[in-house]
Amino acid sequence: MTDSPLQIDGAALNGRKLSPTAATELLPPAPDVVSPAVPASVAADASHSAVSLLEGHSISAWFGTHKVLDRVSLAMQPGQVTALIGPSGCGKSTFLRILNRMHEMVPAASMAGEVLLDGVDVYDREQKLQDTRRDIGMVFQKPNPFPAMSIYDNVVAGLKLTGRRASRDEKDEIVERSLTSAGLWKEVRTRLREPGGGLSGGQQQRLCIARSLAVRPKVLLMDEPCSALDPTSTRVIEETIAELRGGLTIVIVTHNMQQAQRVSQQCAFFLAEQGTPGVIVEHGDTEAMFTQPQDRRTSDYVNGRFG
Ligand SMILES: Nc1ncnc2c1ncn2[C@@H]1O[C@H](COP(=O)(O)OP(=O)(O)OP(=O)(O)O)[C@@H](O)[C@H]1O
Ligand SMILES: [Mg+2]
């Protein structure tokens, strides 16, 4: 993948409005790491992964003429887990995809606003798309390892996509580190050459997390990562998130209010009322959001009265 799918002209860029693009339907099936480009030598360097602040400023989004987000701003704090909650269709996934420039891959999609990673606008024309995708990894709802590829090769797939040649020792180190961080190492250490598709759903999701971690992202975006998993696998993923927190900034979309309370420190409640674009009704400390919500709509939602 290259920068080319995003066609930005100067005038449009000044207005922060990005033109629609049409590249992605042709892309290979959905790896959860998109064009990571970090050299293994850098990936092996712990100092590379400083804990980062991610900010969305006045984000609006459209599909064609349909506006689905209206001037949404949110700061996702370094080393914390921010949960995005809200009814179906209110724009949570769209917001998440805007954070790592995946929205622009949807035909006829456009956006306005700024996304700042440690103060640098990821939509700045000086920014390379592959750098953003390396720094801001993503894990999807449905685990999507390369099924025929070995567990080992799944983890290093992100590095390979960049064309970078890492030594066997470097790869071994990256595979063990990433699988350990993802909470999967002990379960697969003796079967690294077996296909990723042979793992359980929960293990596959942790393999996808390991694949994302292999390039040492600064931020990990997770879009309902447990919704296809059984309760035991969900618990293990939640434990993994808790382990990762601190070293990584995490943003998770979830429909599970208990999960939002268990895993996140910050929470944002999205809502799109009566066909209007999605907005953030309320955000802040998760415990406060659940125990003393400021807005009646937040109270109704977190208490299961709608959505
Ligand atoms: N590729 C697309 N083309 C056109 N409209 C889209 C597309 N993806 C999403 N939308 C629309 O954008 C709005 C926001 O969708 P989005 O998927 O971001 O919501 P969500 O909050 O993630 O919902 P859910 O909880 O069901 O996943 C919805 O009205 C949806 O129909
Ligand atoms: Mg969604």
C-alpha cells in the first residue's frame, strides 16, 4: 500500500476536507496490520515505543453526501485504554478508522478535522501513510490471521510486508516478544510452524494482536475485538489489554458495558439521534461515566435503557 490512494489537493487540504478515494476494495484480504514499515532493528529497540497521546480534533465524516460524524473531538490519553461506546450506527467504527487513515480507503468516503499523534497531524501531507499505519495498529472484530500461514510467519507478516529483511535471530526475538505481549506465547511456543488457521477463535484474535504488536505500534485500535469470542477467550483478551496498557495507548470499541468498565480508564459515549450525524455526548473517566453520568442520555445508555 502506498500514499497514492489518498488524493489531496492543496486547497482541500487547507480546509481539512479529504477527497474520496477508491482503492481498497482491490486490496488483499484484511491483515490487521496495514503496511507497517519499521525495521526489525528499530522494532527490537524498546525506546522506540514511547507512550503516545492521540487526539481527534473536530472530526467530521461523510459517506458520499451522508454525514455520519459531526465535529467530534477526543483526546486518547497515553498509556490508557479509552472505550468508545454507543448504539449501532453512531459512528464509532468510522471514528476509529479515521484515526489510522483507513476511512479514506472506503470509496466515496471523506472527512474533515485533524488527528494528532503526539502533536503531529497524521493527515499532514508530509506524513507517510505507512508510518501512520505502523504507529497506529488495528485489530478487527473478526480475527483475521492468514489461515494457511504458520503462527510464526503470521507474527512477522507485518515486517515482511515492508520488504525489510530481518535476521532469523531478530525475527525469533520479535515473535517471542509479540506473542508474549499478546498472552499467547505459552500456548503456541511448541507449535510455531503450525498454521494460524488451526488456532481457536480467541487464540487467533491474540495472534492478530501479536501481529499488530510486532511492529511496535504507539497506539492499538480495537473494534469490538471480543464480540466473536466466547466468555473465556474474552477474559483472556481483556487480561491482555490490561497487560498492554501503560506501554501503549489503546482505543477499544465495545457494545459490552461491563467490558468497557473492566478494561477502560476513559470512556466516550457516541450518539446519532434521529438521523443526525454522530457526536460525542459525554466523555471522561470511565468510572464517573458509569456511576455519575452528566447527561441523561448517557445514563439511559449505560443502564441499558436504549441502544
Ligand atoms: N462503507 C460505508 N458506506 C456507506 N455508509 C457507511 C459505510 N460504513 C458505515 N456507514 C454508515 O455510517 C454510519 C456510521 O457507521 P459506523 O459503522 O461507524 O457505526 P458504528 O457506531 O461502528 O456501528 P456498530 O456499533 O453497528 O458497529 C452508519 O449510518 C453507517 O450506515
Ligand atoms: Mg462499528
